[in-house]
Amino acid sequence: VAAAYCGLIPRHNESGKLKGRTSISKLGPARIRCKLYMAAIVAGQWNKRIKRHKLTLINNGKTPMQAVCANMRKLIHICFGVIKNQEVFKLQES
């Protein structure tokens, strides 16, 4: 729900020969996406879980920008979970 509000859900762009192209929907407020973008860039450098997620996506053939957008979505899910459950976020090493 939070990712859809922020415009971070995938939207299929297919027309003619362009099949299977996706981008983010950008339906929500751009200010939130701007702040999430910078947070995802920093988290991709310093947060071990987010960094591992980014590297996995890049190794699976995604572009660096697609990995950043996926990290933005992951961050919004983490924030929503913290608010919903009223618990402190714990970075569990696995």
C-alpha cells in the first residue's frame, strides 16, 4: 500500500515491438520519491542488507537504476513495517 502511494510499483510499458519493459508508476508525490532516492543511494553503500539486495539484483542482470528503485521500494516497506508494528528496526545479520 505504501509503495503504491509513493509511486514505486512497476508499470508495464508495452507498445508494438517494445515488450516486457517496465518502469515505476510515479503516481505518488515526487517529493517522497526524491527523498527515498537519496536514502536508497546511501543505504546501498552503508546498510548491509540493502547493499546485498542491490548487488544481487545487479548480478541478476538489472541495471543500477533498477536496483536503486528496488531499494527505494524496500526502504518504504521497512518504514511501513516499523510504523505498523510500532517496533524498532533491527538489522539482523544472516
